[in-house]
Amino acid sequence: MAKNSYPLSQVANELNNMVAEFLTEYSEELQAKADKVTEEVAKDFAEKLKTVTPRSDEGPVHMADTVIITTNREKIYGHPSKARFVSYEQWQLTHLLEFGWTHQSGKRIDRQPFARPLFDQNKERYYKMYKEELSKND
């Protein structure tokens, strides 16, 4: 072998290490961007949800007043991530309103879908928010 030559396997290993390092950095940058957009989407959806949640005539606190955003830290593909959940403190009522129920008296209470239609109305916009932020070349 010549004095300054390298076997191709060594070149391939070095190239693999460079690509792996680049992908790790890129993945971390994308995750940070995705976390930022996820927070924006959660805040937007929570605010909109407060306006469309049915309000009862009873009680000083309405379900719309209990909309919360919670954060769950987890690992996705080995990288730390923050999942955000928009929900209600009085979460037990949501599925009853969305899907309807039968009262103790036997009377059927009609469904009043509001959360699912709201998300359906906004999902394309939320998708675009992710797409725009993740495709930026900062």
C-alpha cells in the first residue's frame, strides 16, 4: 500500500461517521422546531376550543373555562420530545357532549360535536404551520 493511501473501508467508515453526526445535529434542530410549532398549535387550538365548547346555564364554572394544555416529556426514536395535550379539567363530560348519551330517565341526549369538528376545520392550517417551520433553512 502506498504511504498516504487509505483502504476504502476506512474512508467508508469515516464517511458513515460524518453522515451520522450530521443527521444527529439535523434531527435535534428539527425536533426543536417541531416542539416550537407544537406549542403554537396547542395554544391556538386551546383558545379556539374555549370559544366553541358548549356552556351550561348552571354553575359558576363552565367546561370551557377548564381548557388546559399539559406537557408530557417522552422519548421518540431515542430523542427527548414534548407531547402537548389540550384537554379539560372536567374531561369526563367531553365524550358525553361529543357523542350524546342516555339520561337516567331513558331520554336520549343528542350529541353536540364541537372538539372534533374544530380540529377538522383547522388541521390543514396546522399541517401548513409544521411544514413551513420544518422546511425553513435558518
